[in-house]
Amino acid sequence: MTTKNATPIRLSDVAQVTDSINEQRTYQRLNGVPAVGVVINAQPNANIVATARGVYAEIAKLEQRYPGMKMGIVFDQRGFIEDAITALEHTAIYGAILAVVIIFFFLHSWRSTIIVAMSLPISVLGTLFAAYVCGYTLNIMTLGGLALAVGLIVDDAIVVIENIYRHMARGQNVVAAAESATGEIFSAVLASSVTVVTVFVPLVLIPGLQGLLFTPFAVMVMVAVALSFVVAVTTVPMLATVIIGNRPTLVQQRNGAPKNLPARFAARFDAVYERFARWYTGVLTKAVDTPKVVFAIAGAVLVITLIAIKLGFVQSELFPATNSRFARFNLQMPTGTAVSVTNDVAKQVEARIKKDPRVVDVGAQVGQSGPVGGTNVTNQANLSITLTPGISSTDAAKFVSQWQSALTGARTSARGRSGHTLTPEEIAAIHKRFGPPVPGLQAFGRTIDIVQNIIARGQDALTIQIYGPDVNTLYNLATNTAIPQLQQIPGLQPPQAGITNSQPELDVAVDRAKAAQLGIDTSTIANVIDTATAGTIASYMQINGTEYPITVQLPAEQRRSLQAMQNLQVPIASTPTGMVINTNASGQLASSNGSVSTNTGSAILSSVPSTGFQLATVPLNGLAALTFGNGPSQITRQDKQREIDINAGLNIPLGAAVTQATKVMNSIVLPPGYYWQFGQSVTQQNQTFSSLGIIVVLAILLIYMLLAAQFESFLHPLVIMMSVPLALAGIVLSLIVTQRSFGLTAFIGVLMLVGIVVKNAILVVEFTNQLRERGYAPREAVLHAAPLRLRPILMTTLATIGGMLPIALGLETGSQTQAPLGTVVIGGLLVSTMLSLIVVPTLYVWAAKHLEPKMGGFHRGEPLREGVAPGSLEPPLAETPATI
């Protein structure tokens, strides 16, 4: 290194040089064996499933190359995505089967059912081709759009084939019936299909990540419905002429009553239906004659629905909660616990959890506050647990609840959506099965909600941010005031503060005047402390192509006590003229001329003649006061202001948690200069719902403009659109009954529902207008048109419900996200169909009587069909057999 008095001084004379490893401050294990954690992310434009498969293939190669190496997966999106896609494939198949079965019940003929069912593969294959052209992959959104469209694809074909039956029953041959029936219904089918497509157009306007997610969803639905219309007006009439031919209906047997089983079933079914149709005609007649009663009932239903919404019977959330087979536990020991003690506790917990037969892998990270690469915190450990494949969402949540109670003795269980308080018997059973709680341990467990993890970018479902200038005040407000009150909210998992303010630390208060006189700045002092305690990499040494860092650090005995830190020597950059620095036994600075003065004397600075010898260091306690204290684990800022986060997982919908948390936080009196707000998940939900509200209004306006152009009237589209608010009652009722929340997917269901309920009203109003063109009065036209369109409306409604039912049940893994969508559509469709079959015709007659004369009267400008006299029409029921 240098020479002194002609004697070389080597590094080994002043330091101990060893080939060693860094002091271990963090630990990682897999199933109790030391491990290295690796996070692999796919590129933004990469396919996650394909990337994961490639990674698994490489892992298999590595395990073959190194038999002693074991790799475990503690988190993986691929399995969830594949399960969700499989669930949606099954949903689409089940929905198609149910829709076809419902059609068969009404049509009683495998030939006619095949004709309608042919629209399914044609439309689906065409939609898949459109997805290929647009560059979409088969994912949750695209397959969700297809599964949703299954119930809609057959609607147009049902209307066309039913009208063909009706014309054949009047004596037309199949070719003439196909031509005339399709032409008669073409306008209504076109208007209804365009309506459904139109409601999804604004969906591509949703901003942010939600827009990226649901644009492919909307495109798939729009293409499928558009193709189904083309198939219905082209392929269905053609297939009818080929497959059906001029065969007699099942109920038109040559020798009296039907003899075979299908014919008997058809006759009985049609008899029941005709009785229902006659009952409906009677009810509709009374409704048309007493419009005030009908409007009063409809208004009361709407008011009750709005009151239920106002009172919070329907909760809100961005996305439904979904559990996966991956769980995480954050283990916390008392503040200041040594990392070695935390590591021993973590080992004990790992060993206990690994014995659970539901567990495949247990990964542990000790001494870090987050996943791989987190901030070093000595009293925390994170466990990443992989459960057995195929475990249900309910069982995964139950696993977390049981182990959280077992490790901490907590009495709150997170079962289901609301959770409950465990009884002493349940707690005893849990401890008997999983072992006693660990003293001093706090455990926060949850399953990983992959969808929420993607949408909220890994943040907790509920985050409350408190802002203010002082970090200690922020911490006290969070831990002593807010968190104890938030813990009382049912269904809220134990809240956690984002920082710990009582981390033990050694405070070094530098006397800047002394340091400046000696030419020492604070960065020099910080570097000396850092080198002494943590070590500094001075250079690198290369041996056989391997690079080793050379770390300079004081021995443990010279840095692991207060006395050692006080005596830590800091180099002096400059010495005042005439000053000689030396050190006495106690090590304090002193000055004979008073420029630097302390009286306890660990280093003496005196005005004596220079002897040519200077000690160029000063002990740390001669420049600073060293005291033990507490401090925050980190200081967080947002928008240039200090803030602290309070994070909590949820077992209740986000909307309910926000309502309760708002009441709690508003009850807290904050000091001047301090305020609070919700985190990203809540603000994102509010922004998304605001955007979606505008989109729903825009969709309704677009539909109205299209219908106004189609019907050449401003009044009749308004009559049709009245079916939309009637669907609200069904939406609210279905969510209350199923205990589901209104979220983004449910909002998409509302958009779809707008198109469907309008579609049913169009069938009635369009045919009513055709009858009025033939000379019928509004009342007689409605009483003829509504019963004649009852059958196709019931068929399309039930077929749509059949297609949606597997979605609404949400039984398979990954299907919970789409479940509220199907729930909303089924509930809204059932109620709106029942109400609109009465309210819309009644409103039509009332508007024709009171409003039409003020708006110029009824006129479509179309001539009467050739050969049809004004007021002539076949009876609606007696000559309308519906089977072939």
C-alpha cells in the first residue's frame, strides 16, 4: 500500500483479507430449502400463456440438466387464464345447447331446430375470422363476448323461421312462405339487430385499461350479431325451402288426433301456449282500456327500484372478487425483532403450512417488505403459497381463513363475501388441526385476485391515503385513530399502515459548525458510516472469468456497539493553521484558543507549535451526538406531499367498503393541514362508472336516432325506448337475490340489455305499424300484433336466458368475472319482457290517441300490400300453428 521509514506496509498489515460472502440480511426458501426468487414478466405485446409455456419448457430442460435443482412456481397467471378460457368455452357450449333445446320445445321439429341452430356455427366461425383479422387472441374478453353472443345469435333466425311457419300455416307453399315471411319481418329484424350492434359501439370509448379490455369484447358481440342477421335473412329461408319442404305440421295428422309421442307433445305444448296467449290477449285488452292503472303500476315499480338503489341494496365494485390457487401471507413480528428471530418464526410457519395436503409449494422471503427485491425490514416475512390444481375459489378462501386464525388466534373468518366471527368451538377445532398460534405474530393472508391484481396494478382493493406535513402525526393518525375504527367494519380484512414509524435506529446528529471547521461535510460522515457498517465495494477481482467484488468493511466487533460507533474515526480534510490534533483517552475535542471547545476530551485540538505530525482523523462522537431512537421504515410522498397509506383486503364489495370507510374517515377530526382521500382502486372505479354512465346515455341516444330514421317518426321510438327503464327493476332484483354487486361487467350487461329489450319492443311496434298501414285502428292493430309477436318474443327471450344461464351461474374457476353480466341480463330481460308486453302496447295506443294528432298523425308513406284490403287480417291465434 505504501512505505513508512523505508518499510513496505502491506494490506495484510492493516486489514484481514478473506474469501467470504456478504453478511446475510435476507433469506429466501422454497419448501424449507434455500432458494433464489426470480420474477419473469412477459413483454407488453407478448402472449402470457405462450410465454409461460416457453418458460416451463426451459425449466424442464434445466431440471434435466441439473437433477439436484428443484424449481417451484409460487405465482403464475397462465393457469388462471387457461381455467377462465376453458370455463368460457364450456359456458358457450352449454349456452348454445340450452338455447337450441328451448327452440326445440317451441318448434317441436328437429328440422326447424337444425335450421335455427345452423346460425350458431356460421356466426361463430365468422366472428373468429373477424378476431383473426383484428389481431385478437382467444382470451377472457373475446371468448366472453362469444359466450354472451350465443343467446343473441339465434334471435333473428327464430323470428324469421317462426314467421315462415305462420305463413305456411295460412296455406302458402314453403318457397312463397319463405319469401313473403322474410320480407315482412325484414325491417323489424334489421332494426333490432342494428340496435344491438349500436349499443356496443360506445363501449370502445371507455378510457384507460378498461377500454383496452372491453374493446375486443364489444367487437366480438357486434360482429356476431351482424353476421346472425345476415344468416337469418339469407341462409334460414334457403334452408327452410330445402329441409322443411311442404311437409304437414306435427299437429296436422291425417287421421284425427296425433298418435306418436312427438306429435302428442307438440299438440299438448301448443294447447298450453294457446291458453296462455288467450290469457295474455285478455290482460292486454284490459290494460289498453285502462292505461292509467298500467302507468301507475309501472311508475310504482320504477320508484321502488330507485329507492332500493338509493338505500344501498345494490353494492358497487369495479370487478367481482376472484380467488385463485395462489395465496400470500405477510408475517409481522414486533418492531425491532432481529432478522434471525423472524427467520426462525418463518421456518416454523413454513413447516406447519407445508404439511397441509392442500399445499403444493411454499416460498418464503424473510427480511423484505415486498416480493422479490423489496425494502429490507427485519421483522417481516412473506410467504407465497401454491395450492393444489383445481381447488375451488371457496376452498382457497377457506384455506387462508383457517391458517390466519391458526397462526394468530384471530376470531374473524373471511369466508364468503361478508365473513363472520368464529365461535370458540371453531377456533379450538382450527388449533387442534393446524396447531397453536405463534406468540407475537401478526399474519395477514389473502388469495391473489389475479384480475384485481392486473386492474389495480397490485394495489389492495381498499387504500386510504392521509396527507400532511409531519410523518409522525400521519403515523399516529393512521395507527391510533383510523385503523382501530376501520377494523370495526364487517367484511374488511385487518387494515395495515403502509409504513412502520417505530423502527429502531441510531440517530447521528452532526454538529455542522465543528465539522465545517475541520473541512468535513455530512456526505463524508455518511460514507464513513456506510463503509464501516454495510461495506463499500472498492473494486472487482477476476478469477477464471468470474468477477468478485472487493468489499471494505470494519470487523464486526468494531461496528456492532454504541461505543464502537462513537469511536469510529472520520478523516479530516483540513486543519486550522497552527493547530495540532491528537487524541487522549476520553476522545473529546478541545481548543486552547476557544475556536473549538469541549471539556470531556476525546480529541484535543490545541494551539501548539507544529511538530510535523498530525493525526488526520477525529472520532465520530467528536462531530456528532449519537442516540437511539425510532423512525419510519420509509417516507412516501404523492404530489410532493407526505402521505401514509392504509391498505385492506375485502370480503365485501368495494362499494360497501367505501361507504363504511367514508363514514369512519369523516368522523375523524384531522389537524389543520391534513386531509384524506381514497387510493387508486376507488378513484378508478368512480372515473370508470362516470365514463360508462355517459356511454349508456350515448348508446340510448344513438338507438333513438336510428329508430327515428327507421320508423320515420319521433314518437314511436320513444314508445319503444320506454322498455329500457322497465328493465331496471329486473337488474336490481336479480343483483339483490344473487347478492352480487354492480360492477364493470354488470354495466356491460346493462348495455346489452338495452339492445335486447328494445329489440323485443321493435317486433311489436313494427308489426303494429304494418297493420295500421292496412287500415287497422291503433287499438285493433295492437291487439292483433302483440299476440302474434308473443311467440317469437318468448322464444328469443328464453333462448337468450338459456344462453346466459351458464354465465350467470359462474360455477367454474375464472368465470366469476362474467357472472354479474349474465345475472343482470337474465333479471332485466325477465322483468322487462313481462312489463313491456303490457306497458309498451298500452303506451302505443295512448300515444296514438293523445300525442299523434298533435305531431301530424300516423303516416309511413307506404302503399298497401297488393291483394290486401284495408282492415283485412287473419285471426291471430286460431290459424297460427307453430310447428312443422
